[in-house]
Amino acid sequence: MEEYILNDHNKEEYPPAHTAEHLLNQLMMRMFGCERSSNAHIERKKSKISYILDHKPDRREEREIERQMNELIEQDMPVTFQFVTRAELEGIVMEAEEDSPESRIALDRLPEDASDTIRLVRIGDYDVCPCIGKHVRSTAQIGRFEMLGTNWDNDRMAFRVRYKII
């Protein structure tokens, strides 16, 4: 087995909540056409994650986020890893079909000092994202997603979701 040298990682994630973060990012991208969050605080007891949106989601949309998250978790999708070079990753993104998860990988979000070897985390055919954190082996291991509340910052057009995993 090859030994891959990756970047140092400065935090210890709670794998169920961190894997849920990946699902939520992809869900928000699909529902609202936004980017993955760049402002997330993921913890065992409560997590917070923000998105820049074009409108404040209404209560129906908030309930739909929670419903779809639990539906995705129940699908028991495998969580797998793939090691690629930066050049291979660029090729994957360029060759990806327009609405595929691969087409949504934002290469400009990789840190400048990221190693040449990148670990892609795949959740079934639903999401793929460069990440060096800890994850569960399948989405059924996440548990239940419970939205605790939301906040809207009208000046920044930022929607913050607070959730916990049960």
C-alpha cells in the first residue's frame, strides 16, 4: 500500500457531524445554487454552518433541508476515499459532466500550501470534496440530523444553520 503525505490537520472532528457537513454542503448547493460553506464550526454537541444565499429561506425550505438530510442519511451511501495529484484533480474537474458532484469541486478553495497529493472524500454518487478529516464509513452511521435553528444576516446575505446529530 502506498504511503501518502498529506497536510497536517489541526483539529479532531466528530465523524458523524463532519460527514453530515459534507451532505449539507452538497444539499445547499443543489437547493440554493450556493457554494460550499467557508464558515463552519462542527462539534459533537452542536454544529453551526453558514451559506451565502440570494434569499432568506422560508420555514418550508428549512423543513425541506432537514427532511432531505435525513433521507440522504437513510440511503446508507458508502463514504470512500481516493488519493489524486493536483494535476489529476484538475483533470477530474475539467472532464466532469456539468451537474455532477465533481464539476462542483472548487479548486481555488484548496490551501496554497496543500500537498501535491489530495484526498477526495466521496459520499456515494452524491458528493465529492477534497478533505483530510475523519468520516463515518456510510451515511447510516451518521444518525439523525436535527435542525436546531437558523439565523439570517440580511447585510451579508448569510444563512446560518445550527444542527445536531442524534
